[in-house]
Amino acid sequence: MQLSARTAVRAAALVLALGTAVGTVAGCAPSTSGGGAKEDTRTGTLRVWLFQEVDNKPKEEVVRKAVTDFEAAHQGAKVEVDYIPVDTRAQRIKAAFNDPKSAPDVIEYGNTDTAGYVKDGGLADVTQEFGAWKDAKATDPAAKESVTVDGKVYGAPLFVGVRALYYRTDVFKDLGIAVPTTLDEVATAARKIREKRPELYGIAVGGAYTYGALPFLWAHGGELATGKGDSYTAAVDSPKAQAGIKAYADLFGDANCPAAKCAEMGGNDTVAAFAAGKAGMAIGGDFSHQAMENGKVKGKYAVVPLPGTTKGSIAPAFAGGNNIGVLKSSAHRTLAVDLMKQLAGKDTQRRLFDAMGFLPTYGDVRAEAAKKQPFVRPFVQTLEAGAKFVPTSPAWGTIDSSLVLPTMYQEIVSGRKDVATASGDAARKMDEAFKK
């Protein structure tokens, strides 16, 4: 991002503006020179940069509690927290990497930023501390992957966001449609809704909705790329990936979501269409819940995991979200790592869920959250079934900001290219980025 991944509006905007589910500067920040700080001071002031939310007051209260607890446990240490605008953080973090004297000790960052920030030399390797941390043992595998590059850990997951299938209970009841249990049944239900209720999209889909499309690719056994580190190779043109791409592209057209209207739609557009009562189904995140509650569909919808290709299976979802990391340049490494643990620990994640709805990255804490708020359960099920992540390569920022995948889908749904040609072209663009 997740985009933060908390709201679909911001996530969509950041994908287009900064290049990740929650923004990135991967591939654009020049590498810092030299190694880490030569001192590890155990007293003094630590500076923290966190993302400013649309409604930031609840987050501030949670962070204030975490900071108070940290300062009480670390005599002589003080913490200053700055909330930075998400849309300008790329420049600020870039500058911080290149000017250690003015840099913070701890930052919040989008989970698809990790590889780029590591390449730029900005994040500290905290593998040893993370491995010895009691809370970390319950970390969701996909969340841990988002802080891992070449087997080393560069931060702690703060929250995770995934998507599931929202559907109109009233429309399904009126038309006698059963809740879909496979992706084929999703398509069949969508066509029936559109046929019987032509004022509705059967399922709202978007040609620019990358993270709504990827579950189809993954469910059919496809991958974005294979390899790791600096040796990734694009795989979107493989037969299995093409089958998933086609399954998503087939949802565009007059029988469901007309390409003339839907080809340019992003994730925010599809969520907004469903919330406004203009669609029978939509793929939305746990972070989309409030938009639905504030929309015309309040009381008339339910959520289930997006099904896979076989009955009983769940399509892998993209695990968006944000992380907390320590800057390599910090002169307070030990304190900074402890503060990272405080800010991303179980107690703080519990409070962030209660205050903001951020989905915890710990399996046991998520289970608690699901008991408190039943709407969370389908998203927890999706994560437990096995969420997926983008290639942990610095090149991903370039690929995402260049809109390689949205362009591929839009070329297909508009009829300009067939699946084989469009996916082949996308694979070549991805490979060019991976080789740089």
C-alpha cells in the first residue's frame, strides 16, 4: 500500500501518484553513501515520522500512549513524533536518506517500499532483533515477507490490508442467486445481475484496479515474477498467468461492466460504485468497510472471501499495509529498535484496530479483532488462506509507477491487444525494469 492501505481512496491515489499500494520512492531516490551510524547513544531524543491520516486524532492518541510507555521504560530517552503528509513523503524520505543529520530515527513506510529503501541504503537490518522478539513469532507470513529482502528483515509490520468480495444481499435474494463459491460462479452471478438489473454492474471491476485483478491471476496459478532480489524474471506471460488475466478481463463488456465505462476505473471507483448502489458485487478491502456503511448499501450487503477456481478455495489477495523501520543512519540504534517494537507491538496494534480499524499483522491479535468486529472475519479468513505480495525488488516501484499492469489490462479490455500480446509486452517492460 495497502496502500496507508486504510482507505481505498488514498490507496488508489498513491498507486497512481507514487507507484505502490501505499506509495513508493523505489528507484528514484539516489543511494546514500557510507554505512550506518558509528555511535549507539542510549539517551537523548528520538525523532519519528509517521503518516498523517485523514482523521489523525485517533492515531495520535494511540501513538501518544505507546510513546509514554516507551519513555517510562527508557530513562533519559525522549521521543518527538512528526506526522508527515503521505503525498509529499517521497521527497522527505529521499532527503532523509541523503542527509543523516536531519533524518529521523524511525519511520512508517508503505510495505511495497521495502526493497527500494533497502537498495537506497536507508533502512537498518534488524534481523537479529526481530528474530528474538516475542511478539514477532505471531507475525503473519505475508506481513513478514513485506519487511524481508534477501532473507534479511528491515522493519516490523504495522498493519495489513486485504480485499474480499462485497455483495448485495437484497439483490441476490430478489434474483435467487446463491453466494458464489468459485470465480466462475462470480462471473455467472455478475452476468445474471446485469441481465435482470441492467441499471447495475454485475460486479464492478476496473482496468486500473491492479490489486483487484491480481487475485484472479494468482488463483489460476500464475505469478507476477519468479526469482528474488536482483534476479527476478517476469511471469505475467505464462499460460497460468494469462488464464487469470483473461478471467478478469472477461468481466468487462456489456454483459457485466461495459469497457467504455470500466476500463479506466481504479479500486476507488469500483468501491464507490458499490457503495452508491450501482453494482451487485465489488472487490473491496477491510479498509473499504466505512465507505459502505456511509453509502446507500448500508444494511444491504455482506462480505465473503473472494473464492478461488475450485469450491472451498480462496483466491490469494494482495497483502497491503504499512511497516515501521529504523533508519540506518540513526545514532540511537538500540533505542530506535525498541521504539519500533513499541509502535508495532501487539498492544499498539490492538489499540490501532480499535481506533482506526487497522487490521493487525499478528494472527492471535487478528482473531481477537474478528471477535470484536464480525465484519473483519472474511478478511482474516483471506489472510489465513495465504495472501500474496509483490516481488521484493527495487524495480517494483518503477513497474508500478509506470502503470505496466493497468496498461496491460486496459489494452485487453479495450480490444487493442489480445491477452498473449498484452501480457508479453508487459513482461518485457517488467524485465527491463528488473535488469536495471
